[in-house]
Amino acid sequence: MVEVGLNHFLVVSSILFSLGIYAVITRKNAVMVLMGIELILNSANINFIAFSRYGNFGLNGQMMALFVIVLAAAEAAIALAIVLNIYKNLANVNIDEIDQLRD
């Protein structure tokens, strides 16, 4: 039987972080970029919880993870409102064409 240790959590977190960075860099759709940012925040949460569990940090890591979850919810609400406003004005949500809002 395999015992799950800190290294397993760090590998999963690094994979999620890499996928999030890939999504942010390569996608042109604003919603997909937001999903990539959420993956990055979730990988940070996994690290906080793993180090809280396997390090001697007490509940500090779990409290930071809770703060990141609240921050991600607020970010998602505000960012989706911005994306909906962009869609209303431009009829698409491509990041390349958002600079037209200045005109």
C-alpha cells in the first residue's frame, strides 16, 4: 500500500500550476484565461494545505487556503462581470480585441 506524502501533493500542485500557466499564456478567450488563473490559485491552495499538514505550521496553511478561496471567489465574480460587459460592447471576449474599449 502506498502512503501519500508531501511529494505527491507537490507533484499534483506543480502539474496544476503548469496547466494554469499554459492556459493563461495560450488562450485568447477571457473565460479560459480566468479558468487558468483559478487552476493557479488551486495549486497554491494544495501547497498551503500540504505544508500545513506535513510541516509544523498548525492551522496557518489552512487559514491561508481559506483566504485564497475567498479571494478566488471575489476575483471570479468581478472578472466575469467585466467579461460580460466586454461581450455586451464588443460581441466577443477575445483578449486581443479588448484594447478597442479605449476608443
